[in-house]
Amino acid sequence: MSEVQDFIRETVTENPVVLFMKGTAQAPQCGFSARTVQILRAVGLSQVVIVNVLDDAEVRQGIKDYSNWPTIPQLYIKGEFVGGSDIVSEMYENGELEAMLREAGALE
């Protein structure tokens, strides 16, 4: 396994919530990433590890390979790939996202 894949695997398994996105939480670089950050804030999540894929082209491609999912952002909870912006939005609207985050111990 490559160093990038090792980095990704360690990041998603050692942190309860990880978001691979374009930009940062304070300065998202695409609308889908911005929307996902807004949703995470709306459910009250304060502890999330953000990985800016624009900082490293290998990580940007590596996360797509890791999840076998072609788009960014990508949300991981307890090491499991949850989905991209559309899936996160849908889960937020139906209450599933908050429940999943509570179960993971990521929400008070």
C-alpha cells in the first residue's frame, strides 16, 4: 500500500469524523464542500478533522481510489465512508446524520 493510502487509512480510522474537502472549513473552495461544512455545523459537530485535498494532488486522487467514489467532498465517520455532499444533505434532512454522529460519540 502506498504512503498516501496509509495516510488516508490512518486518518479515517484514528479520528471519529474526517472530511476530505476542497479548501478549509473557514474557506471552502467549492460549493459542495461549503454545503457539507454548513451541515456539519448545523448538527452541532465541533470536532472534525479536515483534509484539504487541494494541498496535495496525491491525496486528492488517493481518497477517490480509497473510497472508490469519484467526487469530493467525502465524509468519514468512525472509519466508514458515509458519502459526498448529496448523501450528507439527504442524511441531514432525514435525521440520519445526527443519529450516526451521536452513535459515533461525535455529538454531545
